[in-house]
Amino acid sequence: KHFIQLLLLTSLCINTVSAAEQTYTVRGFDVSHHQGKIDWKKISPQQYQFVYLKATEGGDYVDPLFQDNWLEARERGLHVGAYHFYNLCRDAESQSQNFIHTVPIKVNALPPVIDLEYDSTCIEKTTKEQLIKQIKIMHDRLYLHYGKAPIFYTTPNFYALILAGSFTQTPLWIRDYQGQPQLKDRHWSFWQYSRQGKINGINSPV
């Protein structure tokens, strides 16, 4: 029974990936140091038009491969952006400064992304209103510094729990591996449809 369920789930994932690849012509991916050293020369800017790179996390962590990836991806001709993994337990000011000190201002760079994900420990320590206030601080700091409206990366669950009704003009990047995201009150701009992508030049899944 479990074997059959696994096959059905695998089939569902494959079908979702195939549908996404056939439906959308603008495609990209995101990477961090977890993907290891990337051979950017093997990645086709025609097949993948953009990439988002992990830059920072929380108030003091910097991805050790961000600078190398930033320079090499831009040289390859990809549209390049950076994202920050937001720590719900940390203050937004320190997180904003961490990102700003790490990611240079480039006119042709993609807008910054704030990665917002569920963390039961941190969410239990605060209120929705306090979280929204802190997230807005980082949103506004990055908007002011880079001159581009930040994008929120999130899941349907986190959106429904925390973000719904707020930041109505902020573009959304939704992670949903089961199918095309459906939000009751909003349209999304980016859909992360898989974490098992295979790209020539990258040794691990993306």
C-alpha cells in the first residue's frame, strides 16, 4: 500500500513539473551554498532566464557562496536577484542591515526577495500584528535602499495565516509542489513548482 502511494505521489509530482514546463515559457531557479560549486558556463540563459541566490539569513548569516554566484551568474547573462531567509524570532532592522551590507545595488538586478516561512517556535512568541509590523520594516527598508518593491516568497499556509489582507501590492512568489497555487484574494507572480529540478552545471537538485 505504501509503495503504491509513493508511486502515485511521484507520478503527481512528475505531472506537475511537466505541466509547469509546458505552460510557462519564462523559467528560473534558486540556489544557495547547499547546491555546492556551480559551473555557470554550462547553464543556458535561453533555457533559464533568471536565478535567485540566497544572500543572507537572520541578522548575521551570509551565504558563503553568494558573492561568487552573484558575479558568475551575472557574467553568464542571467537576470539575477538575491533573497533573504527571514527569521521570525529576530528584529527586522538587524535583518535588513545584514541584507543591505551583503547585496550590492545594481540597476539591472531583480527585486530583493524576503523568504517568509512558518516557524512554530517563533510564531508562538509573538502576535500576527507584531509579525506584520516587523516584516513591514524590512520591506520598507529594502524598498527604500534598492528602489524596487521587494517580493515575498512564501507558502499558501503562511500566506493564509499571516499575510492575507496585508501587503496587497507586494508581488508574491508561492511555493506549491502539488499544483498551481490558488490564493483566494490574490494573484501570484512566481510559482516554485518543484525542488527536484535537474540543471546541467549543478550537481544537486534545485
